[in-house]
Amino acid sequence: MNDIIHDYLLKNIPKSEPFFEALEIHAKKHEVPIMEPDSLHCLLQILDIQKPKRILELGTAIGYSALKMADKLPNTQIITIERDEERYQQAIHNIARYGATDRIKVILTDALEGSEEILAYGPFDAIFIDAAKAQYEKFFHIYTDSLAPDGVIYSDNVLFKGLALDMSPEKQRKLRVARKMRHFNDFLVTHPDFDTTTIPLGDGLSISKRKKTGGKS
């Protein structure tokens, strides 16, 4: 994206409230990956239109994006998954401080190994994939069946700093994750059952929705 356009869009995102600003500062200081402000703002706007009743988030970290979703969608239940115990404890602490323990449930498990427990909380109106990038396609396969008929799957970081688009042999040999993300993007756009669009904000946000079946009503 043109830098002038990008700077303009960032400048027009509302300033975070003090609670979230403190989380952003903490994340930057401790190198905790959280969503870029422009892609997060876009995701929240789309979710506000969709009005999902239950969201599954793969990748809690310190609870930042789950809390932003809870703030935007006060009537939504969020199930969020974190495999790192230290970050899990931080997320539990932050969610309690915000007063959202009744709306956000954090599960300490690996999203691949603990799928049976996670799927028991479905179906989900929205699934947000923001965990181990090399496993995105596996996540998609595992959790698709728990998606409600009109549900939407959101995947963050799909452009991977633009590296997922660089198909030079040298880059693809060195950057396994970039290669995986490129394959995941190809998987999404060629999926027979889903329509996918990618928004080039932040680190890339893809939106996947089941294709409509049948003829005109």
C-alpha cells in the first residue's frame, strides 16, 4: 500500500483508551505479537456488522484482541486458545482487570492437540486464526466443521510482511513460514467451498465465507 494512504488510514483510527494503550505498550516492550492497529480496526468493524454470538480465537497472547472484540461486541461470547502458560496467565489477569471473565473463556492448550476440548464449545459464528503461522491450514481443516452455516473465518498475518508474496527460490528456501503462508493463501483462494478475500492492511487479513449453494430463491 502507498505509504501516504497507509499513514492517512492510521491517523484516522481512534486513539486507544488508557487500558488498551497500556496493553499495547506492554506488548511492544516485551515483543508480544498483537494485531496491527489498521487490520484490527477493520476486523472490529466487520465483526460489528456480522454480530457473531460466539467467536473462537486461536492465539490469545496477552488477551489484547479478545478484549478488543469483547469491548466492541458486548453481547458476544469469546473462546480463546493459548498454549504458552505465561501468556495464558497474563491474559487471565488482563481479562479479569477489564471485568470480562463472564464473556471471555481462555483455554490453556495447543490448538492442534486440544481440538476435541475446543470443538465442544462450538458451533462458532466467527473463527479468528492468529496463532502459529505454519499451522494455519491445519487449523482451517480442523475447525471448519465447527463453523456455523453463515459463519466467517478470519486469518491474520497472511501476507507475512510481504514475504509470503516473494517466490524467489532463495527466499522460499530460507523462510519456511513464508512458504507456508503462501501455500495457505493459495489454499484459501482455490478452496471449493469458501470464497476468500484478502485485505492488505496490517500484516494482511483474509476473510473466508462458505459459498452459497443452490439456485435463486
